[in-house]
Amino acid sequence: MRLIALVALSVAVLSLSAPASYAVPIEFVAVLSPSNEMPPATPSSGTGLAKVFIDPTAHTIQINVTFSGLSSNDTMAHIHCCLPSPLFPMNVGVATTVPAFPGFPTGVTSGTYSSPLLDLTTALPYNPAFVTAQGGIANAETALVAGIENRETYLNIHTVNFTGGEIRGFLVAPEPGTLVLLGAGLVALAGTGWRRHRRK
């Protein structure tokens, strides 16, 4: 029975790595770097990390960003959508609030930001031009969520020195490698326990 329970647990853990089995809220991350900008923001030693959480059931989004080392004060921060294919290296329009996320710290070279839960069924999280281009808020939500899930969005921070953007990163789902290793370890543990049980 113990072997069956461990194998069942390992299968459940492994299934979490499949995109179709995402639990809500779904987490996406972006490593922000000057080299990701188009064209690259040089010279700049800015860095950052963004985490975006989407809950398709509750229709919410939450954005967390930490950044430092910008060459000048920041002026804008938002998510751009939607690239023609995953991770395509080009510039596209701003999908979220302009000039920056609600309450984002501007006029600084480093900072930490955590948004409240933003309701994707209202106008608050969006750039009005994005809503108009998509044909309404419902379509804007569909496009933004699909863009993030399909790796067709990027988050960037603009500064006085780099008006087109100083640090940028594609929003992607975290690598499932950790879950796969955990599942493999559980299977190996179950096998070892079963062999010991048979020897007794």
C-alpha cells in the first residue's frame, strides 16, 4: 500500500509540470536585462526580476518586480503584448497600465513593487489603446492571458537615459525541472522500499 501511495504521489507531482494541469494562480517569471531590449540598452548595469501571477478563474493578475542598478531614474514599467511568436525579438505595444503599473515606484534607480490583485474584467490593468485595439475589455483579457501563457509578452522598465526601455525580460513559466526531479526521487524511493519489503 505504501508503494502504491508513493507512486501515486509521484505521478501527481509529475503531472503538475504539464501546461494543461496548471494550478491557479499560474506563475510566470521574467529576468530583466539590458541585453533583452531592442536595441540593447548599453551601457547599463541594470538588473531585475519580475513575477506575474494570473488566476484565470478569478480573472485577476498580480505583478511583483524587484530591480536595481538602473543608469538613471525610471519613468515607466509595463507589460508589452503580443509578439507574433514565442520569445520573438521585437518591440510591440503596451498592454498594461501606462505609464506604469498602479503604484509602481518611478523616479528611482532601484526598488521593489508588489501590486494588489488587479481585476482583468475592468479597465484598470490595461492600456486604453490595447483595449481599443482588441475590441473591448473581454478580448483584451483573452489576448493578454494568452500572450503571457504563450511566451509572447515581455515586461520592461523605461528610464530617463533609455526612453525605449532599459531592462526587459520575456514572461515565461518557471522550468518544471524541480518537479520532475522530485517525482523521480519519489519513484526511486518507492522502488527501494518495495525491494526491502520483499527481502523480509
